[in-house]
Amino acid sequence: MKYLNAGVDIDRGDKFVSQIKEKLSFRKGKLEGIGHFSGFFQLDFSSFKEPVLASSCDGVGTKVKIAQVLNIHYPIGIDLVAMCVNDIVAVGATPLFLLDYLAFGKLDLDVANRLIDGIIDGCKEANCTLLGGETAEMPDVYGEGEYDIAGFCVGVVEKEKIITGEKIKKDDFVIGIPSSGIHSNGFSLVRKVIKELSEELLTPTRIYVKDFLKIKDFEIHGIAHITGGGIIENVKRILPDGLRAVIDKKTWKVPEVFIRIIKEGNIPEEEMFRIFNMGIGMIIITNDVNILEEFPLIIGRIEEGEKEVDLI
């Protein structure tokens, strides 16, 4: 009996690692190659007074099922990076490096390489180093053609510039930065509602790192990455007690893909705002008008009241 008889091909895994090595030319701060027991990242905190590390771990949910049905996998790699680095910038930090985890029923080198290509390009967009990761073959957990993917990201922020929402105050305005589509949440519902799957559903999650870097030196009181929980729950989680956000949903055009979900699933609008980004992938709360030069879309205001998000 060999390991191969149990469904795990060590040689195929080694071949995949060799293929990854050839692709990793973008390596800010990275030391040595890949294939060691750990990855190495050289830190340079010379410009910080009190550097604080921020970390995030995420996946892309059941969006992978659509990728598997359509046999389109590259966007999922970008999604993975976006879901991790966007959470990092939501606390005011700049991403440093990312680790990925790929788990297959049976390792498909073509699929794995397309996923890694997406991850590498996502890291380039986020100016973040792909430091290493894990590729697992688990035939008793995943079926033929099935896989899952997860990531872990570390960033850095000056302690006094950490953004938690505690500085949000009455009369701050709420700025919306558009999404690229559904992003990577709510796909368990999407797959039940939309019968005819299309490539549009795999539009990659927008990476907001460059957007954040444009405004990071301005006064930002709160940032919400609109993921699971939609606009309502993700804005609510950063509000201090005694303040509510009033968001005017007429200030932007909801993308057609969400209208399609509403119609085909007969889903109430408020429920949609608790699940999806509805066209707004990141929200900035501030009183600094300079930010409007980069992102002019004001979608709401902060008022006194119970800690809630009200849609008008």
C-alpha cells in the first residue's frame, strides 16, 4: 500500500510547488525561496514610532462552487487576496504579506495554477507579498473537482492611526466607494436563486488598498469593508453607542446583478442590504472634506440616536 493508493499524490504536490517558485518574482520584503517550513519576511519599521501588526484570515465562501461549475478559477485567487487585505485596510493598516491555503479532493495542477495566478496578481495589486502557504490533498473530505481556499494576511499600522470607529461623531458624512459586483459574500443564496450561472457572478472582489493609500493621511473616523452582513451590519459594527448612520440608498445606482437577485428570488430590499454590498464595497466615515476630492460619493450622515443603520 502506498500513499497514492489512498488518493494523495506527493509527486504531484512537489511539482506544483516547483511551478509556484517560477512565478514568485514579486516579493517585497521576502527572504529566501519557498518550500521551507516557514516563510521569512524582513520588517522595516524605521518610519514608525509605535508599529502595530494587524492580521486577517478569510476565504471566499461558496463562490468556489460557481467557479467549479463554470471551470473559471483565476478570479477566485483575486477574491482571496481582496477579502483579506480589505479587512486589513479597514483598520487603517497597510498589508505586508499573505499566506494561502488550498485544499483539494485531488490536486488538479491546472486549476491550482490558475488559482495561484489570481493570488499573485491580487498581491501585486495590493502591493502585498505572497509569502507562502499550504496545498492539501484530502480525497475523503472533498469530492472529485472540489476545492476550498483560504488566506491569512498581516499588515502594519502606526498605533495612533488605528481606525476602529471610536472617533465617529455626529455630523460626520458617510462616503461610499463602489464595488465591482457581488464580491465574495451571499453566494449560498445566489446559487439557490439564480438558475443560469454566468461569468458575471465571478467578477473579482475589488481590492481597496490603493484607494486607502490615497486618503490614509486624512482624518478618517471609521472604515467598513462591506462583506457578510451587507451594508447594514458592517456599518453598525463600527458605530459608537449613541450614534446612528442614516444612509440614502437613492444616492447611487444599485448594479443590475442585485436587481436580478431581488426579482428572481423575490427577496425584500432590506434583506438584500443585510446580505450584499448592493454596489458599495467600502464605506468611509469622516468629517474631512479633502477626501471628497478622491471619493465624492456621499451616501449618508451620522446622527444621534440608537446604534443602528437606517436606510431612507
